[in-house]
Amino acid sequence: MGRQVQKALRGLFVAGVLAWLVYQLSHIGWKEVYASLPRTPWFYVLWLVLYFLLPATEAGIYRALWQIRWGQVFPVLVRKRVLNTDVLGYSGEVYLYLWARRHTDQPDGHLLRTIKDNTILSSVASTVAVILLVAVVILTGQFALIEWLGATADPLYVATGTLAVGTLGVLGIRFRRAIFHLPEHLVVTLLSVHVLRFFAMYVLQVLQWWVVLPEAPFRVWATILVVGTVTNRIPFLPATDLLAMGAVLGMTSLFEASAAVIAGMLVVRSVLDRVLNAVLFGLTTWLEQRLDGKERSVTSLE
């Protein structure tokens, strides 16, 4: 009964977000949005780079941790990304563990602990990157909503966030042996890799928007990046990317840029993500099943 209520509430929440998006897009104008869809191919090239940045990075990490080929684990990490995005948070990690049990010679305990360590480090890196992003954008005056927020944008809040990051770091160092299974040098390396990945993602995201509308001031893209990134970090909510899109569309009147162009970019990105999610999940699953079938046939012949 509890699960049914939870599922119903999730469905109502997503329906509400979609209704809000339809309202915002209708207010901007469907024809204007369609006419403003990105035409430059660089938008789509950068979208692909952004899409594969996470699985490509994690494939390198698990290649080192599990002594496995990059190309073998990469398709699985693409499916992990899809599961975490469109099904349920951390369902991808469960899927990865079950796959690794069948396809690697690593002990179950090692698989569980390395997945746990990498997930925690990715989450910590995400928090650090978001707080640093918000701090830099606000302190450099690039946040377009700073006048609207008023006292909320006070540097005191930035200092508080920085203190929180420092406290998190101290606690992590103090209790690192109780939290992490991996050696200290690997923990530091993986944390650095994830932080660099997030900042690479921020740069690529702004660049993707800039190639479509280069005349817009940087503060427009910085504000959209902050709002979208912070909204996507809200825990336990489904479809946070759609929620982030709705939040951005709800404040386009405050930007010195075309609302229709911004809406067109966000809509195209969301649609392409979901289409590619479905295609790649099905394609990589089919290819893996086919390869597994061939391996079983060869083994039986031997």
C-alpha cells in the first residue's frame, strides 16, 4: 500500500511539473520556441560530449579498480546512467554490481566497497563543485537574480557554504578509514577526477548554450547553470531535470536574452536525452546478450 501511494505521489509530481512546463512554453509561444530551435551542429556535438562524459569517466575509474577493459564496462555504465536518470536514483549502482558479479573475477565484497566508495566520492565532489560554482558566480556578480534575491545573495551565505565544504572535508579526513575501503591516495585521486569532471561539465554546458546565442551576456548562462545545477541536486524527487527546466523558464523574463531561444535549447536537450537513453539502453543490452551468447557457444564447444 505504501509503495502504491509513493508511486502515485511521484506520478502526480511529474504530471504537475509537465503541466507547469506546458504553461510556460505556451506563455512564450510554441511557434516562437519551434522557430528558435538550435540550428548549429556544435550544439549537438557538445550535447553528445556532455551525455557521455559521466560513463566515459567512470569507465576509466572501474577499469583501474577492477582490472577490466574500458570498452567492456562502458556500455554498462551508459545503462547505469539511464537507470539513475529515468528510473530511480542509485538503481544504476545495483545494476552495475549485479553485472560485475557475472563479468569480473573480483570478490563480491570488493565490488560492493568500490562501488560504494566511488558513489560517495562522486556525491561529495558534486556538493563541493556546486558550492564553489555558486560562490564564484555570486561573488563575481554574474548571478542575474542577485537584485531579486536581495539579502539572500549576501556573501555571508557564500561564506557559510564554504565553511560547510571545509567541515565536510575535515570530517571526511577524520573518518576516512571508517568510510572508505580504498587506499588514501586512490580516494584523493578519484575525488579530484570527479571534481574536474563536474567543472568540465559546467564549462561544456555554458559553451553549448553560447554557440547558439553568443550575443547573450555571460551572466545569463551562469544564472541558468546555477539554477539548473542546484535544482538537479534536490534529493528524492523524480524528473529533477524537468523541474530545473521549469524553474529556468519561469524566470526568463529576468534575462537579457530571448526566452524562446532558451526554451528551445532546454526542450531539445531534454527530448534528446530521453530518446538516446531509450535507444542506448536497448542497443547496449542487445549487444551484450549477443556477445554473451557467443561466449557461451565457444565455451560449450571447448
